[in-house]
Amino acid sequence: MTTAHPSGRRTARRFPARHRPWPLCRHCCGIALDMGSARTRAWLSGRGLVLDVPTVTFPGAGAVYPVRRGAIVDTEGAARMLDRLLGHRLPRFTRPLVVVTAPVLDGVAYRAAARTAVQVLRPRGVLTVPSARAVALGAGADLSRPLLVVDIGAHLTEVVLLVDGAVTDARRTALGTGDLGGATPAGISEAVATMVTAMLRQDRTSLTVDALQRGALLAGGGALRPEITYHLTGRLHAPLRAVAAPHTAAVRGAATLLRSAHAHPSTGGPEACAPDHDRPPSP
């Protein structure tokens, strides 16, 4: 488009550069991160799932495990792990938006440690999401109705009631598939049934009953163990709905939130996606 110049010349009118929406914008870098005690999974914007590896600071002899049973026990080690695994995968001169899953219970300490650890990636923002909600989003579950999520990980199992997508009740046990050498599948199923029973007794509404009758959503590595699902179905006397690719459901849900966050005015747009060298220095 041209405009008239006072001298009579016609000049081109300059418009601000249009922002290319994510994922076309090469500066809209984001990471969805799920750090478990056994494995760490990461989803990178524009590339999908890029990591599904053991959660160790450095592999090999003398490996250090920075996450244990739903707690980050070595924040510095977790930071070194993230730098090793993701530092070289990020585009230059960008600061990613990071979405991290966190256990529902004792999540305050986990979130604080996770925020500290991911600073090694120089994020422009860090968002956290309860793992159970991430699982539900990754599964494409209907969050308008009460939902019971049973997440059986390697060393931690959580049972969470979601109502309108928000955590209403939650229970946990430091037991998972990694303990099957010393615990039977029936033992894990019994622990889950005990937690569900406690939720039913405490609930003065019909929300937990409604969610259980719809069928609990089963995720985590435990959903891949037929012996666990068999025992658990018998103990709960209710249907189970195993999530597709249950071991990656949480990171897929975090990726869903990441896509939504990129589109939000507070995190999207040209200013949020500007490369680091175009930004004014932080105060």
C-alpha cells in the first residue's frame, strides 16, 4: 500500500511485521516436560516427543537419580540432566515457555524445585500442571463431568478426583510398577482400592460415585500391565478406561496446555516470541 508524500512522491506505507502463529514462528519455542522417578519425557514445539529416557543426571556407572517417588531430591542434578538432554535441542537466541507436570500431593515442593531446575534452559516462563489433569487432557477426556484418574507410575501411584478439571480430592502411595519385585500386582491394586474407598467415605456428595461408575481413567506404566488392570477391575467392581499410550499421556496433556498458552495474549504474540537479542535487558 502507498501513501502520498507532502513532496508529491508516493511512498510505501510500512506495517509492523506480522507475527507468524505457533508453530510456524521459529521463535515460539516451548517445552512440555514430565519428570518421573524412572523416566523423563519431553515434548518440543514443532517437533513432538523428543525424549523418553531414564531420569538420571548422567548415565552409566555411578548414575545419580534426581527424582525419587514424586519428589525432586537433587535440584542441581535435575538441572544438569535437563541441560544435557535439552540444551542442545533448543533454537539459538530463544527462551522457551516450559510447562511442567507435577504430582498433585506434595506438589508445592516439587513445583518449586522444578522451577529452579528448568532455569538452566533460560525459560521466558514456567507453568505447572497437576499430573492428573495433564493425563486427562492427554487422553482427551470429558472434563465437564467428574473424572477419577488412577495414575500408576514406576514408584508412585496417585488417585485423583477431578471436577470441572480441578482437583477435588487426591490420594497417593509410594508404590508403583518398579516395586513389583517386592510387591505383587494384587498389592498395588489393593492400595488403589483402599484410596478409592477412603475417597468414597469422605465424599458427602455423589461426585466420586458418579466418576467411578463412569469408569476410572487408568494411566501410567501400570496401565500397560494386564495383571494390574485385572486385579484392579476386580477390586473396584467398576470399569476401567486405559488411556492410549498411557505412559506418555501426562506429557501429551502438558503439550496441549503449551499450545493453548502460546495462543494466549499474555504469552503469545510478537513480543513474547522475540529472540533474546531483540529483547530489552531484564531489570
